[in-house]
Amino acid sequence: MSDLKNFTVEYKNYLSQFILRGGQDDVLFEAYQNLIKLLDESSAQAANLLDIHNQVLKDVLNIRNDNDMVQWIYIERATEFLAQILIATDALLLSLKESVERDPLTGLYNRLAIEKMLSKLWANAQISKTPLTVAMLDLDNFKDVNDSYGHIVGDELLKETSSIIKKSLRDGDVVMRYGGEEFIILLPETDGRGAKKPLERIRKRIEDGVFTEAKIKVTASIGAAVYPDNRPLSVDEIIEFADAAMYEAKARGKNRLIFYGRLSSEK
């Protein structure tokens, strides 16, 4: 039996109990616990739940075929039941969405969340005519760490350095794991001059740190691009500019911060 069919059968069972037993809280509580376990993200959509509710409600009310007219109290109880289940499934969907957009290793937002969050900050910057700095950070020689110490130590290094980055930022700033040993840092309402201090603070703290039980030393190369200074035309382009600046930081010896504006002025 499919999960959706299982859910429909159980929903009918609990709705029938809730209506015919006078709206008892213990029935509703048990329904919370058991129905949520049968849902996945697709079947938990409100439209699907309403369809199931309407279908099941007709069946449940037909049980009372001794009455020619359905009493309004039954409809009220059914509506209360549906409202409470929708509240519970809303919470489920939020938790599912949050878990999907989080990197399980570092706990940071992952690449799935970048477009949504950066698009929002980009729109805010355009509307409010305030600057926005986007930085790309890459841990230098990370492959050597994995080759020398193994992936478990490499993972620990990523967790510890991501914590350093997060603690070095201000309220409102955002750091995300872009993939591998790369991170994106979003600094809203911050121009190049304002971004230099927190980004250099991150670079220096990583350089000065000693990480994992293996006592690893590591550095980071950071590239940054600024809206509107660098005139990026889109979210994708400002990421490309930051990425280009980061690769230039690598080319110039690593362990440094480069702004895309410097590249443009040197052309």
C-alpha cells in the first residue's frame, strides 16, 4: 500500500474518532504523532490534504446514515481537525526545507539556499540603493590535507574553519558552503572599504589558527566583488566576479584578499 493510501486510511480513522467522540484532544494528539510519520514533502501539500479531507469527510459522515441531515457540530469538529493537521504539516515542511538547505557537515547554508538568499539581498540592494559585497573563500592546498591526513581529518578541518568564518562575521552577514572547501560570504549594506575589515579578519584568524587534533596549519584565499561598484548585471555575474578575484588571489601566492575592482583597474 502506498504512503498516500496509508495516510488516507489513517486520516479517515482519526477524523471519524475525533468527530464521533466529541473532539477529544487525545485523538488529535495521537493523529499528530502517527499521521506526520506517513507524510513526505510532496503529499504534505495543503491542496493534497484538502482533497483527502473532503473525500474522507464524506465517507465518515455517511457512517451516520441514520440522520437525514448532518449536524453542524460534525462539520465544526472536522474543520478543527483539518486546521490542526495543517498547522502540524506546515511545521513539518519548514523543518524539511531547512534540513535540505543546510550542509550536514558544517551546519551552514548550502548551495541550494544561495540563489534564494542572494537574490533577496540583491533585490534589497537595488531597491534601497545600498552596496552589497559577495566574497568567495577557498582553503589553500586542501587536497594536500586530505591526501596526508585522510578525509575524516579534512572534514574536521572544514567544520572548524567554517566556525571561524561564522564567528568572525557581523549580525546580518551570511556564510554558506559553496562546495568542497569553498565558501561564499554575503555582506549586505557593505561596500569594498567596509568589507575589507571582516574579510581580512577571517583570513588572518584562519592563518593564525591550529586546526584538528592533527594540529594542521592552513590558509585561505579570498576574492570579493561589490555591487554596484563593479557593475555586475546579475546575481550570477557578481558570483563570477568574486570567483575570478579568488583565483587571482591564488595566482598571486595564496593567503590573501583580492577585490575584483583591482583586476578591472589593472586591465
